[in-house]
Amino acid sequence: MLEHKKHNPLIALLGAAALFMSVPGLAAAAPATPAAEAAPAAAAEAPAAEPAEDAAAPAEAGHGELTVATMFMMAVPVVKVVMIGLVLMSVLSWIILVVKMIEFSSLNKASNNYLEAFRGARSIADINRVSVSDEFAGNPMADMAAVATEEIQISKSAGLSISGEHRDSTLHRASSSINAVQAGLSKRLSGGLTFLASTGSLGPFIGLFGTVYGIMNSFIGIANTNTTNLAVVAPGIAEALLATGIGLAAAIPAVAMYNIFNTMIAAYGTRSEQFVSELMNTLSRQLDKGA
């Protein structure tokens, strides 16, 4: 019994020594656990960086800042042809606008001057002299008066009676000559309006054709690249929509110009009708006076 008690302190010391020796192992094992956990975490984060780099790749491969010029240069040939055609139609429309404005301004000014000279004439011969002068050459009103007075003078030179009971037949022949000039006047003043009407009606549809073709080509590109990234898809669609924008930019002014010129032609037509009435009254008075 006594020997057993003596061995107990020794066993206790050995146990304490073993426990003390085991503490550094426990301390060294403790930091190793976070390191072991950190390694899989780092391995999990590593693949996540690759998609980020892949996502950045399309941005780097994008088209950069889009402008009208860059969209035109990147467009497919068919869409480029549509855009160029619409731009040419728009340019021609503006040229017609400038030409017609100058034409109508000059026409109204010359007509005002002619009316002043016409009202100062005292006989059919005077009216004819003023109407055929170089100053009023090409003026529609001067041409109407010239053909009417020439018809009367031709009838008189042929020995026909132009007054009395033959007065009405003389005025009828003069009126027929005036109507021929008026028919040519309508055709002359309406020059260029057919092109404006065509541009106004066809421009949006031509632009829409370019847009449809461009968007179709963009979808084909999406199918080939197997991506729906907006940075890749948007430029092609923007280029296609530019064709419709140019079509509207050509058509809207053309329609406005067409309406403006139609109004101006109608106004001058009304003015010429009033002049014809004044001319026929003047000729009738001169015939009644025995001219």
C-alpha cells in the first residue's frame, strides 16, 4: 500500500510532463487550420477572377465612342448605299428649294413691273410692244398678252373684221391663245415638285429598308458569335437605325417644301387668272373703240 502511494507522485509528474509536451503541438496545429481553410478559399476565388477578365474582354473589343461618322463607316455596304442615296435626295431637295425660291421671287418682281407697264398702254399695239420687249421676255403674263394681241393683229392683217359683230369671235381666238400659254405655265412652275413628292413619300421607306437589312445582319452576327452582350449588339442596331433617321431627315423637309411650292403655284395661278380677266376686258374695250 505504501509503495503504491509512492508511485502515484511519479505517475503524476510523468502525466504533467506529457501534457506540457503536447501543448506546442496543439498551438502549432491551431494556426494550421485557418491556413488549410484559406487555401480552398483562395482556390475558389481564383476561378472567379477569370470571368471578370472575360467580361472585360468584350468591353475592350467594343467599338468605342459611336458617332454618325463611325456608324456610317462601320455599316454594311447595302446600308451605306441606302444612306448615300438618301443624303443625295436630301441635298437635291434643298437645291430645288433655293432655285424655286429665287425663281418665284424673280417671277413676282417681273410680274409687278409688267403690270405697271401694261396698265400704262393705250392701244392694242402698245400692249403688244410692251409684251414682246426684252425687258419682260419669258414672263408668263407678258407672254399671255403678247399671244392675244398678236392674234388680233394677225386677224386684222388677214382682212378679217375684228370689231362689231365679229368682236366675240376675235376675243374667242385671243382667249384660246391665252389658254395655251396658261397650260405651259402650270408645267413650268411645277418643275421639281415631282422629285419633292417622291422624296417625301419614298424617303422613310427607303430608310426603313436599310434599317431592316442592318438589323437582320446584326442578328446574323449575334448568332455567329453566340453572344448577346449589349456592347457587341448595340453598334450594329444603331447603324441600322441611322438609315431610318436619314430617311426621315430627307422626307420631312421635302414634304414641307412641296406644300410651300404648291401654295405659291396656286397663288400665282390665281394672280394669272385675274390678269387674264383684266387683259380680256382691256382688249374688249379696244375692239369696241374700233382698234
